[in-house]
Amino acid sequence: MTIASREAPYGSWKSPITAELIATQSLELSEVAVDGDDVYWLEARPGERGRRTIVRHTADGALSDILPGVGDTKGAYSARSLVYGHGGGAFAVSEGLVVFVNHAPGGPHPDQRLYRVNPGRTPVPLTPDTGGRHRFGDLVIDRTRNRVLCVREDWRNLKDGQPRISLVAVELDGQRQTVLAEGRDFYSSPTLSPNGRRLAWLAWDYPCMPWDGCELWVADVDEDGGLRNPRLVAGSTTESIFQPEWSPQGELYFVSDRNNWWNLYRLQGRNVVPVLERKAEFGTAQWNLGMSTYAFVSPRHVVCAFNEQGQWKLGRLDVVLGQFAELGTPYTDVRQVRAGYATAYFVGGGPEHPSAVVRLDMESGRPQVLKTSTRVPEELTRYISRCEPLHYPTTELGEAHAWYYPPANPDFTAPAGEKPPLLIFNHAGPTSATSTRLDWVVQYFTSRGFAVVDVNYRGSTGYGREYRLSLYGNWGVMDVDDCANAALRLVQEGKVDAKRLAARGAGAAGYTPLSLLAFRDILRCGVFDSGISNLETLVEQSEKLEAHYMDQVLGPLPESKQLLQDRSPYFHIDNIKRSPVLFIHGRQDPSPVARQTEEMAKRLRANGVPVATLALDGAGQGARTGADIQKVLAGELAFYAKVMGLSLAEPVEPPALEPAPAEPARH
């Protein structure tokens, strides 16, 4: 114990990282674009109910909003695409002209029309009002022909209940839309060569997800802008392609996992040639359109984001000599990589750094933060828990991976011999990955004396194709095993208290924690926030992209109906005999998920299992107000305190548990 610290049990420490701070300081930064010396990005603002505006940073350091906002006499605009249900590629910029997809929540329909705008001007629509039934994404401006190329989703023309997809060209004067390619279930990544004479794109069909298998196509662009001689150059149902990109000299580069790892390749004639082979991932799961992990900073040099053992890094590649060197930066989560001459731009974060738009000078190697998602007060840096990698054996002779965050608070130390309670986090997906960027929710708990383990169970990205696909057929088993074994490994190492293990999850990330409660008897309690409990409901509610995801992960309906029920904790809620559960839900949520949550709470109470509910305004787990974010964090903390017998430093009223649990021993 130091002079500055005092003794108090784990989980009861007072922290300056408050729910209010978290609720009021969280911008979402995404979609970077470079136009000469200017850089643009998307900024989702909680204070404007999640509105996404386009921000421009000019060479002199000035920041300005491109889209009129709330209260503007021109009306409010928000750049967001709904294509495939996940969107992406919501704007493009060329020579100061911005084209964007407008999303208008709360009105009669979401709009989703294309607009053009120059800084300081009023947006002008390019596409007609279809009541939101035409949706656009993955925008690329073709200045030579005065048009924008993009993916179009047509809800007026359904195929097997799903919208039809095509690659289209939309004239910048708004006079005409021309279909360039159609007939596939999905298109993405239209990419125009520097001379404008060739177009590359990705295409795939159900039941594949883009990380299972997709195809890279190239076609010539004729004088009228039509496509000629389309040809398949790489990819298949068993090879995933990511981010086709033309070099300044007109060579086509792309990422492929043909050697188990998403590595960089290029097309030479009709041959695919490896550019860099390394046991690392230079691509990621294409959940959104417009994703980017590499860019040319000169005719022969590429700046690359790559993932090794679950942690992102930056590197510089000489494509002529094949020389690759890692760049030293503080960022371990890197996405949306773009480039100007000798300059890289990206959204980066790290264990001590929240997400930020960063400019990296390739000559000096010095990063410059252009905009950060949240401010980190100097006085709070002492309270930040630094993550530690955890690699551990799991079932089926496998190995799984996680990030462990020990309790951290310089003002307190725990009594001798006491071990901290553990919160098990996991990502949504299941094909996704945890991030090591600064997460204030993690720090909210670790600074109060909780340990946190954030699990990259089998099926996660960042560890190669074989690891990524190993969950297929095993969702609800391997992910649950890996979360359980992460906790048990930490117990075995003497780092956490075996009698105070808890799991939490929201939305799609709620499935695995609830499965832990229903199918493994190791948890003291759990928190389930508007999550998935019935996989059949997940299939029924899936957006375009995931309509056949379960066909791959577990099997198609109706053949796999019994298997989906066997893996759904909703049908096995009676297995929970003693672990209290906190259910969080929206009062106005009309979805089956809300009804199923109410039914599970009722069943558990009838079985004598203590249950608490926390009702919020709104519908579901989506964008929430600052007040709701505070309510959730405070309620969750008070729930753990009630169940685990913790005396909190802050007076927080716990949600009522019914029936009342046996009073635990106080800590």
C-alpha cells in the first residue's frame, strides 16, 4: 500500500471515471476520405441524437461541417447509408464536390437519396424521392464522366423477399441512372482505375458472407461509360477478397485469404502474384461498405494496417523491392486507411487513446490527431487499466485468445489475499473481433476494482481463415467454451475470484453471455441488454447481408430448426437455477426480442431465480440518450454490488431483484 492509497475491497473503489463522463464524451468517427490537401470524415454526435455529419479539415487546420445541422434554416442532413442493413461508403468527395446519402430518421421514410453539395452550399438531390425504397452506398465519383458510381438496393423490385442489388452510375446533374452490373445477390467496392478506363468490383451470392467467399471482377469502361469484357480475376466461394485498389500506375491490388491469411496480392496480366506473405491479417470482415486497410502514399509505397494476434499495427511496404517495415505508433486499432502524397490518414485508437482521426507524416513518422472521439483528462490517465494478451487452451484441443484488464486505481489497494470479481465481455458477430482501443465502459469497471476479460473466441477475425471459420457449426458451443475457459484460466492463475464471475452483453453480443448462464454453471450473475436469445428470431429479423448467415454458421431452415432451438438459451432458460440476471430493454421496443426478454424474466422469477429489469425510453439497444447511458452503467454497477455483496463508494440505488436473493457476505 502506498501513502496515497487506502485499503478497500475490490469492486467498491471510488472512481473519477463516471457514467456522466462516458455519456457526454463519445463521438463516433468513421469513413475517412482525402481530397488533395483536405481530409473528410463522418462524425456521429450523441448530442444531435446520433446525426452523422461530414467534417472537413483543411490544410490550414480549419474544421467545418459540410452538412447543415439541427436548427439550420436549410434543414438538417445526416450522411448514412442503409444498404445491406449495415451501410457504409455514405459519401465521396472530388475537387471539393461532396456526394452523400441522406438519412432522415423520424420522418415518413429514411430518404436515402443521393445529394451533392459544395462547402457552404445547400445540398441538391441527385436521385428522385422513392420513399426510401432506393438505397445507395459505396460511393465513388467519376469526374471524367460527371457521375457517381455506387451500389443500389432496390426495394421496389424484390427477389425472394429481398431487394435487388446492382452497380449503377448516377449522373451528377441528376438526369439519369444507368445499371452497370446486376444479377448477383451482392456487389461492393466499385473502384475506378486512375485513367478511368477500367472498373474493379466485388460480387458474391447467398449463402456466402463476404469473408467466406467472394469474387473480384474487372471490366473495361467504354466511351459512353458502359462496361465491356467483364472478367473474373480472383476469388471463389472458398476465397475471400477484400478491398480492390488501383496503384497510381494502374495495377490492381487486393487482399485475399487464399493462404489462410488475408495478405496483399496484385494482378499481373492474368496471374495473381503475392505482394507480401505474412501470418497476419491485412483485411477484415466486410460488415460495412467502404472499408479500407491500405493505401498508396507514393507510386511504389503502401501504408498498411495489419492484425497480428488480435492487435492492429501499421506498416510501410515497398511494392517494388517487397520490403516491409512496421511503423511505430501508439495505435493498436486502425481502420479506414486513406492516403495523400507521403501522408496517411486513418481512424486509430489504442489502450490509452480513444478513437481519433489521425494524420501520419510518412517521412517523419509523427502522428497528428485531427479530431478525437473523446477527451482524456490528464488526471484520468492514472486510472486507465492496460490490457494484457491472454492465449489459452480450450476445448477440442484448440487455442483461444482474449485481452485481460486488471483492476487499476492508484487511490486504492485491496485487502491482502482478496481477488477481484471478473466481468466477461465479448464482441458481437459472431464474425468480428474485440478492440484494444480505449473503452471507457471497460475503464468504468476496472477503476472500481473489477477485472475484465474481453474474449476473441474461435470464429473471431485476426487469427486467420481457419480460426475464423472454426465456429461454423459450433456457434453456441465453442464461443461459450472459450468465454468460460478464459475466466477459468484467470482463476487458475490466481488473478480473479472464482465465486464472483459475471458475463455481460448487448444486442448480438448478448447471445454468448446468456448461453453461458443457460449452458455452463460457472457464473455468479449476468447482464443481458436487449440481446439475442432465440436464434430463429435472429434469422427472421436479419437484414439483407445476414439473411442466410445462419445457413453458414449452423445450417439452413427448416432443416436446422431443432439445432437452432438446441443452441438458443430462450428455450433452455429453466437451466438457470441460481444465477441472478439483470435484463435491460426499451419500453417502446416492439420486436420479438423484447417479448422474449419479458417471458424469460417471468420464467426465472417463477423458478425462484432473482431477476432485475431496467426499462429505458426508446426501442432496443441502438443509439441511446446520455441519460440512458448513465442509467445503464449505474444500474449495472449497483446490480453487481447487490449480488456480490459490495459496498459501493457512490450511493447508487440498485434495480429491484425479485425474488430477493439470499444476502451475500459483504465485501
